Amino acid sequence: MKKALIVAALLACALAVFADDGTVLPAGVFRARVIPTYGWVPGEYDKDGNYKAFPISPSPVPDGAITSPNLGFALEYGVNDWVTLGLQWAPGITFGSKVPTPTGFPIDLTVNGLYDLFAGVMVQIVGPKAPVVSDVIRFDLTPGVKIPLGGTDLASQTGSTQVAMNPDKQTLGIGGRLYLDYVFSQSLFLDLYTQFIDYPNKELAKYNNYGGDVDYGYDLRVELDPHYSTQISDGLTFSANCAFRYDAAPDMKIDGTTASDTAMSYISANPSVSLFLTKTFMPLEFTLDYGQPITGTNAFETYSVDLQIKAYFKL
């Protein structure tokens, strides 16, 4: 029973990472973000894409869903008008999570812990102030690394409350992001975004429940994201977008042996609305995001709501 619960808990790891586009920060400008998120996971998609709700009943949360509050942060800095440095820890720390268990189950299970930190350099190659000047196309490359911040040794846990699964992979990831925007007008543009992270090293067995050291291969994400914005009044801009997102990963290897039917794919829609206030003591932007699953294979049905609070400033 505990093994089944642990496998189900994997989805709480899949909180949506905030969508971005190919816009860089102006020279000398910082942007700080605080991102509270609430995620819930009521079911899963099997290897054939069939959906099944978690058959855990009775449950301490509605519909047997895994719940996963999270608090993330990000800090970015415009080195010049076409290079932006970024530290993104979003999702960040998961706390107060719950994995529903049957009545009488002797352990309270959580998925609390730390997600990895992404550090990267966003370089705009084509854009209004980039080396290749264009007011219609924005093209950016962001090489970066995904840094593990430490996980729970699952095998050594004792007590009545235990972590069922670490929130993120406990191994270094190397890769980057690509942004391609087409600007139709001052109010409308279309963003194509890709992220590829390779994991050259294995995750040690003590950090997972697969019975050995794990080679995850890579993570791939592709998004198509139309953006619209309009000025409501002096100092107040409204914007909206909807990222259609595809995630994929190959079959994992456990102690060097390929585990068949473990490759995953996941498709979701992620609409958001924003208000940008530019006449406040510092420019502030508030963005409300929602994650809506569509379908997947070997994936968990993850819903999420988050509020991004962004502050722009200079030192």
C-alpha cells in the first residue's frame, strides 16, 4: 500500500513553472518575484493515456486529491538591454502538503521539500535593442543549470510523518531555454518557448523509491503562448495570455537497466491575467495563473493556481 501511495505522490512534483517570453529587462533593472502556488492532484493518466482518479477513500481531502502548497521566488537583473541574468526558484519550497491515506494507515505522508534552482543567462540575439535589430522578431537563448538544493533520505526516515517522494530530481541538470516571439502589434504577440534539461548524472537510490540509482535522461518542454495587452488608464496595463504546454521525458534507467513504459508526456493549458501598475512607488505587476490538464501518458493530472507578485526596481 505504501508503495502505491508513493508512486501516486509523484504528481505533486509537477507544479507548473511560470511561463515567460522573449522580453528582456532594461539595463540596470531588477525584477523580484514572489510566487505562492496551490496544487492538487486528483488522478493520473496511464501508459495508454487512460485517466483514473485515485482510488483512495475515505480521504482527509476532497476527492482523494494530493494537495501541495508551494512558495517560489525569482530574481532577475538586466545587465544591458539584451542580456538578463536570472535565478528562478519556482516552484520553490513545498510545505503543508498532504497525501491521502486510508483509515488506520500508520504514517502521515507528505511531499514537502525543496525544488531545484534554475540559474541562467538570457541573451536576446534578435530584438529591438539586440545585436540583430528587429521590431517584429524576438529570439533569445538562455543557457542554464538546474541545481538540486538537497532532498530527504527516504530510506532513513522514522516517525509518524514521512516524506513520500522528494519534490524534484536530486541530480544536476544542464541545458537551456529558447524563446521565439513574433510581434503582430504593440498589443499582440505570439511566443514559442522550449526548455531542454539533460541529466548527465544519476540520482542516488536513497533519494527515490525505485530501488536503485536512477538515470532520468532529460526533460523537454514546448509552449505556444499568445499574449495580449492593453493600457486601461495612465499607469495601469492589463494583459492576458494562455500557454499551451507539452512536457515529455524518456524511459528512465534504474541501475543501468531501462525501465520500460516509464516515458511520460503531458499536455496542459495555462491561462493567466495580469495587472501592471507603473505609477506606484515602484512598478508592480500582479499575475494570476491557472494550470488545466488536458491529457497525458504516465503522468499525473495536476491542477494549480498561483499568484505572481513582481516588483521592478533599480539600486
